[in-house]
Amino acid sequence: MKPKRSSLQWLTTAVLTYMVLAFAWWAIELWRQNDRLLAASVQVLVQKYRRDSLNLDSDALRETAEYQVLLDRHRRHRRMILSEGIFFTLCLMFGLWVINRAARREVALARQRRNFLLSITHELKSPVAAMRLALETMARRALNREQIEQICSNGMRDAARLQTLVDDLLLAARLEDNWQPQPEPVDVSAVIQDCVANAKVRFPKACVEVEIPANFPPIQADRLGLTSVVQNLLDNALKYSPPDAPVRISVTPLPGRQMRLTVADQGVGIPDAEKSAIFEKFYRIGNEETRQTTGTGLGLYIVSQIVRLHGGSISVCDNYPRGTVFVVEL
Ligand code: ADP
């Protein structure tokens, strides 16, 4: 969603317009004064010739050397007004553009921080409250085996959610702090299976299809980093899809590279206008007050940073007939 113009931006635009108009007015005024100066100087010249008893007509006057000097000065002043006017206007516009851009960034950052605080508060409060309620229920009531199992499984899901949140926060902080991948041979298939098993704790009804060629060779990558990439993409695919919509993860060899990882879902999809912004830190589509899904806006930032630090690339496109496809090339 495109942010609304803030009052600061309106003010900057108003000041910019005023200054450009004021500059234009001064330039026109100087231009006219230059014309008036020429006319006055010509009058003085004519008077001088008359005093010297020379009555020149206008053609003869234009031929005189003194008139040419006045004309040259007039043209020089015109060029000066024009070039300096353009130069100062460009400098002014550039300066105001820089200020405007900084202001826009500041507003976007403040909005993201606010969104982050709102979402993190919610993300921390709800699993803690749910776990507390579960423990209180177990302490107060005599429950049968089946009920205890149900409460434990819900508790594990909440704990897994908290664990993911804490892992994301730590990893985001480390990425800010010059994190570098530690490459080692990694079995991609095993990483994907682990991630699917983790996802099933949080999304018990998840239907995930994995497609990876038999005997796919290990790739050189940071094990934790790669796990985080797969986990975040898979969790998002499940989170932003209806519970019964299947998610497909496939790995294929890529000439000149190690592999291409594709995560395709049949969920809500991502509007074209948002496709590049979703990789920004704390960016979430929509508005925190009205958004239904949980999250912090850190997942895709972490994914894109890890992929970038591995020298790889990530792209996003629409799935057909609906949903999203993320493609990571390492
Ligand atoms: P979040 O914690 O909000 O999921 P992410 O950084 O993982 O943060 O994603 C940023 C935003 O991108 C999400 O808020 C969501 O709107 C959108 N998004 C990410 N993955 C998908 C997907 N598979 N389908 C639809 N929207 C997605």
C-alpha cells in the first residue's frame, strides 16, 4: 500500500513551488531591468550625439561602436541572468528533492517501527497468554489423556511460534552486525524435510509437496542460513494460503550455479506494486490494525539478506491460477 503524503511532504512541496515561482519572478524582473538599462543607455547616447551636433537616425545609431558596446553588455547580462537562474533553480530543486527524499524515508521508517512494535507485541503476547491458560487449565481441572494431549500439542505450537520469532529477531540482529555465511556441504533434501516437519507443528493440516531429484548433490551453503530461507518461505506459503491449499517446494539443478529452489503456493498472492517492498525490513502488506495474519515483517528481509550474502538471487512472481512463487537461485 502506497503511504499517504505526510504534512511534512505537503509543506516541502509548497515551499519548493513557492521558491521556484519566486526565482522565476526575480529572473523576469532582472530581465526587464536589463532591457530598461539598455533603453536608458541608448537615450544617453543619443543625447550625447545631439550635444556633439550629430543627428543620427536609428539605423546609423546601431552602426556606431558605442551602441554595439551597449548591445554586447545587454546580451552578456541576459546570458548571465539565464544561466545563473537555471543553475540556481536546479541547485534549489536538487536540494529540496534531497530533503524531501530524506523526509519520506523518515516517515516510512517511523511507520515501519510502529508496525513492528504493534506486531511484535501481539506476537509475544498471544502465545504466552495461550500457554498460561493451558497450564492453568491443567492445574485446575482433572483432565483425561486425550484432553492433556490436545493442550500439550497446542502448547507446542505456541512454543514453536515463539521460537521462530526469537530466532528471526536474533538472526535479523546478526545480519545487521555483519553476519557472514559459513559454507559447508549441506544436504538440501534433509533441510527441506526438517522445515516441513517444523511447519507441520504450526500448520497441522498443511499439505506440502516436495520435489527434489534423487541423489541431488550436497550444496555449499551456511546450514542455518539455508534452513532459515526454506523455513521462512515455507511458513509464509502456508500462512498466506487457505488451510487445504497445497504448497510445492522443488529443487532443480541450475547450470553454472548450485541449485534453484522454488516455493509455490495457491494463496492470496502479492500485488505487483508490493513485490519489491516485501523484502524490506519490517515491511508487511496492509495495515497493522486491520491485518488478520500474524507476523513481524522480518521473514523476507532475512531471506533476501541470506541469499544475497551467499551471492545468490531471489525473485517473486504470480502463481497460476492464484498464489505466489518465490524462486531462490544459489
Ligand atoms: P511477515 O512476518 O508479515 O510474514 P515477511 O517479511 O515474511 O513478514 O513477509 C512480508 C509480507 O509479504 C507479508 O506481510 C505478506 O503480506 C507478504 N507475503 C510474504 N509471503 C507471501 C506469500 N507466500 N503469499 C502472499 N503474501 C506473502
